[in-house]
Amino acid sequence: MSSPRPATPRPTRLTRLATHVSGTLASSANVSPTELSVTGVTLDSRRVQPGDLYAALPGANAHGAQFAEQAMAAGATAVLTDPEGIRVMAGAGLTPPVIVVDDPRAVLGGLSAIVYGTDEMAPRLIGITGTNGKTTTAYLIASALEALGRRTGLIGTVETRIGTERIKSARTTPESPDLHGILGLMSEEGLDDCVMEVSSHALALHRVDGVVYDLALFTNLSQDHLDFHRTMAEYFDAKAALFTPERARAGLVCIDDEWGRRLAERATIPVTTLASDPAAGADWTVQAGHGDARFTLTGVLDGRLTTLDLASALPGDFNRVNTAMAAVTLLLDGHGPDAVAAAVLTPPYVPGRMEPVTATVPVDGAPTAVVDYAHTPDAVAALVRALRPETPGRLVVLVGAGGDRDREKRPRMGAAAADGADVVVVTDDNPRSEVPADIRSAVADGARAAGTDATIIDVEGRREAIAVAVRAAVEGGRGSTVALVGKGHETGQEIAGTVHPFDDREELRAALDAALGTTSPNRMAPDRTPTPEVDA
């Protein structure tokens, strides 16, 4: 299945594309490249449509040029590749029209922008980066823009929205040809705005090349993805690349952490700052109300001191900041304070972010149950801080860590859960190729090392662990809470190379039904074997 792209593509001369990237244009035995035009771009030979430029890139296991014959048979007009790709195709007896550059991935975004017309027109683009809060802030902005009557697209971790169409996301930020195809379709359909998450991987791997955001947002930075970036400095550098004239026209930066303050100084575009500490000297300040979700947002707008009375639809200090980021985004977009205040009060549905789950039949006194995507130490700590004041009873937190990823954060995640929870259930997340027990051991060791009074329970198999966590919350009595963290909106669990169907929200509801007696007890039989699952 091909990614979304404009229904009426405009032809672009192959010679124009070659000139744009200063590439060598090689001839075909059958046709001169000067006679050819391109109407689409893809780097997946299985998704080639007639008229496409097929990008044959070097990969970890194979060179894309090995699939050039398949791409040409599907109707590709020409191939973009490197000198090694030419050698691979020549060895197979292939001589298609080719644009040759040393690093095809580095030019792919710019070429895609030309082909899909996003170098000239697109919806107003809002890009959000940071470790935590990208998805929540994106949904808050999108729902507020829609409340203001704007036709708004969304690209992110959970899904891509193009008008009424919903497409499940394979990654936070699509590859550059897919991204420009989506933006071209949004432009074709007359969307006013597009809100999208911009991952550090996307910035480092050229996925957002050719895109210039009208406003770039930075939420925060904490330990994550060090398996890819190696150091926090490299991780920060990837994020900071968004705040340059090549990628954005203006920025909005939360300076609640050291990295935000550093970014505000380093950015080479105009930056507006936001903080929850009045002493930080930010352009906009968030001040919490008295123990509830209400807060005030104060700053200078059009030369006047302006204060908005707002409320967060989601619990926790961090969600007040996310809501404030959404409000300032709208203010910077030219919407009036009164309209903004009303728009951000529109309750958003944010899949897998503090998402409440209830039993099939409501039961008086049942524990509060939530699912959240928190998968970094700081995110877990923020979630516990948000839930603890709202939980007079027992707070039960189920936590794990992904395999084949940053190992250093595992004990810190366990410690973050234990610092505030009454019961910590350690279980499997997405173990991938690692031994699940080894990952659980690292998380549990961190929880025990926190030195709190929390009870630490290690449970093999996520389904059984959810049942254990729910029973612990039910036994805690009225006012208890159970929170499943780590997987959020995901509908799959990856174990030993296979992705099995598994949705925390469905499993949590089934466990609540079993523990509360709102369905047949047979529905939730304990199972220590992780269930088969779909797409992580």
C-alpha cells in the first residue's frame, strides 16, 4: 500500500531535479533523461507508482539498488542512487535513467519537496520536538485549532490525520518522500494547518529535510534514545537543529529544564520562551491554581500585559505546561486571547496519554485506571507526581522497559515509579531480542534501590502483570489508582522478532472486569505467556 500523496500530481522534469542536487544524470539505453518527468517519489520498491523517482539508498543489510528492477517494472521513471548503486545495477544488467549523488538520503527531502510542490505551498506547519509531551501537545493544538474553525492535519506517533482520514503511524515522523506526499495531499485538500511531531531520529536521518516549519516547539529533554545518539549532547544537537532558519521561521521553547534554556540561547531563529517559574524570566509564565487543573498564563501580547485563565483537561503539572504551549502557539498564530482561552478548553482525546479506562459496567468505589506512554525516567516521575495527590488510596504503577534500547535508563525508570507509588509491578514492555527477565531485573533493582516503602513485584508476562496490578488496586480500597505506563496507544508487543497483538487499554478493561466481577471470570484467566500481538 502506498503512502498518501496528491491525487493530481504535477510532472517535474528529471533534468530539473538533477540540477537541483548537482547530480550526474545518466542516460538509459531506450530514452534520453531530458525527455522524462517525475510525478512522485518513494524509497520503497514495493510502493512504486507509475511516474515515480525510486530512491535506491544504501541500507544496513542491503542496497536499494538491488530492488531497482522491481521498481522499474512497477513503472518508476528513474532511479536516484549513489555510485555503489550504479555498480549494483550494472552488475544486474540494468541501465535505467539515473540521478547519481554521493549521499542520496541527504537530497531526498529537497527533491520530494519539489515533486510534491511543498517547496511552494503547504498548510501552515507547526513542528513539535522534545523527549516528553510531543504527542499530547500536538493533540491539544490540533483540537484547539479545530475549535477555532481551522481545517487541521496531524502527523505523529499515533496516527496521521488528513481531513477525516485516519492512518495508523509506523513511526513518529515519516520518511521524507512520504512526509512531503502527505503535506502535498493536505495542501491539495485545502487544509489550513498541519501539526506534527518531529523526532530526533527524523532530524538526524534527513526525514524532515525540505520542510520549513512556521513555528517549531520544544517541550523538554531527558534521557532517552541514547542507544542511537550515544550522549545527551548529541541528542540535544539533533533537537536543536530544528531551531535554525533552514528548518523553521520561529520557535517556542519551554525553559523549565537546562536544555530548554540552552536551546533558547543557541537558536538562530526568533524564539518565544515559556516557563512555570516566574523567576525564569520567560516571555510567558504558567502559574498553577490551588490544587486543581486551573492555571493562569501571563505574558506580553502586542505590547500589553496579557493574562489568560485556563485549565488542563489532563492531570499533572506537565499537562498544564503542555496546555500553555498550545495556547501560546495559537496566540503567536494571531488568534485573540478570548478565542484562544475558549479553544484550549476543548477537551482533547489523546490516545494512550493519561487515558482513562473503566470496567465494562461502572462499579462504585472501583479504582481509577489509566494508561500512559511514559517510557523515560522523567516521564514516569511526572506521572507519579500527577497521580499521587489525586490518590488517597493505594497507587499501583506497572512499569517495564524496552529491549534493544537505552539500557541505562532502566533502573532509573524503576526508581521513578517507586518514588511515590505504593506498589510497583515490574513486567515486560517490548523485550524485542533481549531476555525479558534481564530487563525486568534491571528495572526492579532500580525500584528497590530507591529505598522507599513501595512493594516491588516482578511478574513475567504483561497480561498476568496487569491482572496482578489491578487486584492490588482493588484490594487497596476506595480511592486507589492503577497506572500502566510505557506502551500507551500501542497495539502490539514485540517479543523475539515477532509483534503480537496487545493493547494495554483492552487488557486493563478485561482485568478490571475480572477483578470487579463485571464479566465472566473465565474471560481473564491468568496467562504467563505474552499473547500474540500486531504492530508496535
